Amino acid sequence: MLIPFTRRTILKLLGAAGTALMMNPILVKSAATDLIRRAIPKSGELLPAIGLGTYIVFDVAPGAPEMTELKEVLRVFIAGGGRLVDSSPMYGRAESAVGELAEELSALPSLFLATKVWTNGREAGIEQMRNSMRRLRTRRIDLMQVHNLVDLAIHLKTLREWKQAGAIRYLGITHYHEGAYRELEKLLATRDYDFVQFNYSLAEREAEARLLPAAADSGTAVIINRPFAQGELFAKVKGRMLPAWAAEFDCESWAQFFLKYILAQPAVNCVIPGTGKASHMLDNLKAGAGRLPNEPQRRRMVELIRSL
């Protein structure tokens, strides 16, 4: 009999065993198995394909009860082989929460910290980036991105200087909707950027036409945001059983179904689903292991979602 693999079902199945699993880093790593790692084109550095987004979920007040669960989320992420944590000054207290929890876990050296500059003017940008370093409790940011292309020309000059000085390791650009794709494509053609971040999912597939190929052609690493289309995909499959054929690419839940579709694109280096629950973090990590869908399977995935 097929089981309706929703996140609620996964949580119930884990039960007491799942709690024990999450309390043991070795078992977590074993459960997630080895994450797919892909090379950053500009350097060859390998980056695990499942990252962690912090929008909304990490915007938590100091000492709030949610911080305990977020600490477990981060611990499970690291134990399962994750590295890239993406944040932004516009995400409220997210940067501070990441810095505090990572320091408590003695995990800062193992993380690939990505954040953004999101303001106008050179001096304002410098001040904002220094504040990000302070909040993240680090003297060097792995990836600094110009958020939504705001004042790009000014910030790009600063980022180049900071990269040369060793204050950042990589520089990039981001956006979150299709309306910016044409501009992103033009910018990628300059080959000025190490990373580009944009939205892509089974519900928002427009990047497949030109933007993903443009990133591959320009040697730009790709980070994917909004992998669940802000929850739209879960709403579509609510109460539905995971198709039996999903097992053909080692898929055990709808979250893995959605993430594996994205990771089957070779141009994608890392996808950054956000979560405030450790059980969801473990589920997401499993999407970055095992087989990925081939092209016929991906077409079948698209047809299924279209039919709902």
C-alpha cells in the first residue's frame, strides 16, 4: 500500500527513533548519506548541494523558545554534511541568530556563510557588510551578494576590493522573480560574478529556458531560492500520495521530490530551502543524496504537478 508521504507523515514515522537520530550526529550523517557536491566553476571548490535558507524562519528574538529548535536545525544540517547558510540584512535577526547558534555549536569554521548587501551608496554598503560580519561573528564572508541588484555598480566595486583584500571569498548577485531574468542574463555574460542566486522550482520553471544555460556558459555558480515556490507546491500535493515511481530516484517525500527536480539540473550548485524544524532539515538533506531524476522522469514530474 502506498503511504502519503507528507512532512507530517515523515515526522510521525520518525517518532522516538527520529528524535534519537537527530540527537546523534553520526546517525544523522548516516541517514542523510553523502551529499552531492558540485564544483564552484571559478575555483573548483566543492560545495554540498543542499544549503539552508534563513528568510523568516531565523528571524527570532534572542532567548526565544524557537532558538532551541533552530539550534537543532543547524546541528542536523552540519552533521548531515551541509555547509552553505544563506542570509541577508533584510531578514531581521536572521544573521544574528545564525552567528549566535553557529558559535554555540563551534561550527563557524565548517560553514560556508553567504549574505547580502542591500542598500544604496558605497559607505552605507560598507557599513552594512561590516554589521553582517559582526552579526555572523566572522571576520570573513564566504559569499557576499548584491541583493536584488540594488545599486549594483557601486557595490560591485567594493566587493572586488574586499575580495582582493580577503574579506570575502566570492561575490555574487541575486533576485527572486522572473522579471529580473533578462537583466541577470546580461550581467552573467560579463563573467564578473562568481555566483548568481534566483528562484527556480517545479512551479516556477522559467529559468530553464535561458538563465540556467547562461549561468553554465559563463561559469557562474548557481544558488536556487524559493524551491517550494513559497509553499505553493506543498499546497498542491496536500493529502496526496507520493507516486510509487518516485522511488526510482531515491525519493521518499514530497520535499525530496521538489528538491531533486531542481538538483537534476547540472548547472545548479546549491538549493537553499529554509526550515525551522530539525525533522524537515533531515528530510531536505536526503534530497541531496542518491539518484536524481533523468529527463523522462523530470518530464513526468512536471506533468504530475501540472495536473493538480
